[in-house]
Amino acid sequence: MTETIRLTVAQAVVKFLARQYSERDGVQRRLVEGCFGILGHGNIAGLGQALMQLEVEGGDESLRYYPCRNEQAMVHTAVGFARMRNRLQTLACTTSVGPGATNLVTGAALATINRIPVLLLPGDVFATRASGTVLQQLESPRGYDVSVNDTLRPVSVFFDRVWRPEQLPSVLLGAMRALTNPVNTGAVTIALPQDVQAEAWDWPVELFDVRVWHVARLVPETALLQQAAEAIRVSERPLIVAGGGVRYSEETDALRRFAEATGVHVAETQAGKGSMAWEHPQSVGAIGATGTAAANALAAEADLVVGVGTRWSDFTTASMSCFADPAVRFVNINMADLDGNKLSGMSLVADAREALQALTTQLEGWRVDPAYTLRAEELAHAWDAEVAAAYDLGGDPGAVPRQSQVIGAVNDLSGPRDVVVCAAGSMPGDLHKMWRTRDVKGYQVEYGYSCMGYEIAGGLGVKMA
């Protein structure tokens, strides 16, 4: 006979989340580090009670609760946290039904567009419908199962509503799968009707066993690896473009070794900035619509571009105008086949670290033409001189400082591991071009969704991490 434990649905959710772990390279981390929340109509008698009880009990069953004052901001904070933890850990967010839930939508869109895992637990309408239409509840002529939480469906990578307690185990497991999937992660939403949250049920005890979700490093297929190596070997003007996948996979050392072994220079997307320290001789900085003169000059004449962990967004490609050589070819190293096939590229579906290490071995003894390397270095030095001039505080001491001078002053005063956080407006463009990033995690500029209001909340998440 299966051993059971009697808990409410909300208690089961909290107890389950407290025992989920992610693992990569043999290192285990708690998957959900805590729960943000605003408690009220829709979740106080369910998740609110469960969070309080289990936090008081302590031990490995507790999930720390952080009170918040704005629902959108708490999603942004969770995103900032998850980015700093390389998408291996995140935070949950719970809200009341109604405007509290719909306030999550912008943050959820930001998380999904940037493929950052966050767990959303909004309250929902009464499953029994015994109460009729209550405060903050949408009354729709299309059907009685429609609620405002359905606005979260298109911006979530996983969405489900728990109408009955027995549905909860499969929903929780599906949510964890989505949170730990680096190919297709983002906002994960479990809508919890307020009466169901407080409903008691007999759960199998094994549901609450410690569960470790392995985050795999895919190894590149041998035949495709050889084709990619041959494409690089016959190229004359290759360029590497490093995206966010480089940083999230903790593979910057593999990228540096590959660049140093082959002499190929590295440009960076907004999400990939920091993949190479700014002063590294093979770093040419930002690329695309907000790119440096050095990176964009090399992109314009490149005959081969190796994209590593980039989704080739519009800004990165400057609306497809960045790579001007009609014969340019692309080798795309990415965990997501969707991105690997962009720009008609050769798709190498693999973890970037594994692919770069394998390519370094395949290309042993090969280097790009020294004259081309020298040209790339000269372009990088010229751009550094432009940045230094833009940072210069000389001139009229009473004049209003330019944005570039403000950025330069903050950059000069910051420590090697300080983190710059920004989003939307003109400043992210200037930061992408000019900020001298020294640490791999030192740059977190939200430009996937370009969402105003991310900065302070995201910065809090960075600090928490």
C-alpha cells in the first residue's frame, strides 16, 4: 500500500518546491531559492498559509518568503537572480487573483523572450464556482472557465491550471521540466484556484522526495563537427559572435582558448557581453545596431561567422545588414535547433563548451592569416581610443556632461566584479559599445524585451544572487 501524507494543495506545492534541485557538471543547487509574493484575495488562505507554516517549521521543507509591493517588479527581480545564477536557480512569485496576476504579464514576457526561468503561481477563480462572480473576477460570455490568468498563456513556456488536487503532481513535474530546459525555458505559470489551494488531499510521500534535475551538456555530432571545422579551416576572414549562451553555460574559458588557438576575434551580443574581457587582444566588442566600429567592420567583410549561443536577434544582425559579404556563411553552435538554423547556417546543436573544446582539437595547428589578425587588432585599438575620448572629462568644467562621460566616470569608479544593470532607452546602446566589462557576470543589460522598469528590480535580483 502506498504511503501517503495529508496536506493542502498549497502545502504540497511549497513542500515539493523546497526539495527540487538542478545539477550540472556534478554540482547540485536548489532550483527554487525562495518565493516572492503579495498575499491577498486569491492566495492568502492557500499559499500564504503554506509558506508561513513551512517557514516556521524550518528544515529542508521551508521556502523562504520575500514580501513585495509590485508584482511586475518581483518577476524582474527573479529574472535578475536567475541570470546571475546562469539559469540553474530561480525564484517563485505568487499573487492574488485579478490585477495582481495580470501585473505579472510584462515580467513573464521579458523572461520568456530572454529564456530566463521564473516560476509564477497566481491565484485563480473558484474551481467549484460556488461563489459566483467575486471581486476582481472576469465574467466572460465565452465561457465560465476563462480568467484573467489566461493572459499569461502566450508569454509562458508552460501554463497549466490546477482544477483538481489529483492534477497537481503532473503539473509540478511539467513545470520543473520547463524550468530546467535551457533550450526552451522562460516563464512557467501554474494557476491555482483559490479554493483548490486550500483543499486537503492524500499525497504519495514519494512526491516529496528530493529530486535532482540534470542539465545536460550536449556533445556535438561527429560528422557535423568535422564539417564545421572544415568550414572554418577554409575561411579567410572568420569572426566569432558570442551570445548569452556562452555566459549561461559557463564556457568563457573554452571560448578564450579557442580564440587564442585559432587567432579568430570575438564580437559580443548584448546578452553575450562579458564573454571576453574588454582588454583581451582578441576582443572587438559589441556587434550589430549598437556595435563597435571594430566589430562591425569585421562583420561586414567576414566570409564565415561562428555564432556561439546567440539567437541572432534583429539588433545583433542590424536588421540583416551587418554581414555584407554576399558569400558569407554561418556556423551556429546552439542548444536550440531553432537558432542553429537561422541565417541559413550550419546548425551544430551542442553545448557551446563541448563544441568549442572539440573544435579547438579539430583545428589544432590551424590559424587565421596573421595579416587578418593584425588588422582586427588595429581596429580594436582604434575603437578603444574612441571610447577613451568619449570618456574624457576634459573641457569646460561647467558644461553638462555627455552620457558617454557619465558612463565613463561610473565605469572608472566601479570595481572589477561590479555589475552594471540597465534597460531600454539610448543608454543600453552606449553601454553595449563602450562599457569596459572585466568580469563575465559584470554586464546585465536587458535588451531582449527592452523593458523600462527592469533596472532597479533586476538590480535587486543581481544583488540577492
